[in-house]
Amino acid sequence: YYRKNCKVKSHFEVKIAIFEKKCPNSNQVKAARAILGWGQLQCATEIRISVSSLRRYENLAMLTNPYDYLRASVIERIKAGFETNGIEFLNDTESLGVILRR
């Protein structure tokens, strides 16, 4: 099964959600899109997903497990699409963020 219960760690009074497959949270997806200078339409076109799926992902609360609301194939396509364009998602117990690697 593709999802696992979310573990939450308090780090400097900021809660970080860590999911089984280390998928990006909604804020990371928005940040990655901003780094690349993409609007939602361009992002959906580049990654080959629907705009409604992207909006649904981005509207999730930060500690929400995306696998509860979206198909695993859509989440994997989003992650792979950003990684193909140089984005690296940091999502572990020590750090949370987005990096552009060129």
C-alpha cells in the first residue's frame, strides 16, 4: 500500500511531516513551481497532469498525507516532473525544503 501514517516531529516548534515515500508536501510543490517560474497551467502542462490535480495537491494542509487525497501515480508524476527539471525535495527528519540543481 502506498501510504503510511504520518509521523510528526517537533523541530524548533515547527512540525515536519515525514511520509513513507518522502513525497513533497503542498508548500514544497508551490515553492518548486515558484523557483522554476511556472504558473499552474505551465506546470501541469510540463509535468503532464491536470490543473485540477495540481490545485488539489497545492491546497492540502502541510501535514496532510497526499496519498489520502490523490492517486499515487499523480504524486509520483509530480515528483518526477520537478526532479527532471532540476528540483530536489528535502524531506527528512532534519530538513524540509526545495533546492534547484542545474
